[in-house]
Amino acid sequence: MPIVTIQVTREGSGPGRTSVTADEKASLIAGVSQLLLDVLHKPLDSTFVVIEEVEPENWGWGGLPVPEFRKRRSSG
């Protein structure tokens, strides 16, 4: 029984987007499940996929909170 966790930022993937859409989540679930079937021969009905949306202030990059990292990167 594989359990796969996918973490994505709550920012979405384009201008003005604040979240991953339900269709995108469904595609991620289907794609990851199919990958595990193809590679590990795990049945689709035994694979669990969890999608976690993370607020930008709750993750870091380059040793800094992401908003600070981006701020420094854009001004440098």
C-alpha cells in the first residue's frame, strides 16, 4: 500500500492563481498512481496520494523564508 505525498505551494501555477485546481489535483493523483502501477506494479486501488498545499511563508529556500529569498533575489 504505497502512500505518496505531494507538496505544492498554495500560490498556484500562474498569475493571479492562489491554489491548485481540482482538475490539476485529479491529474496529479491519476499520474502518480499510474506511475506506481507501471514501475512497481502497485494496483491503482492500493495506492494513496495526498496533496498538501503549503503557504509560501511556511517553507524556505536558500536558508531563508521564501518571501525573503525572493525579495533578495529580485533586488540583487
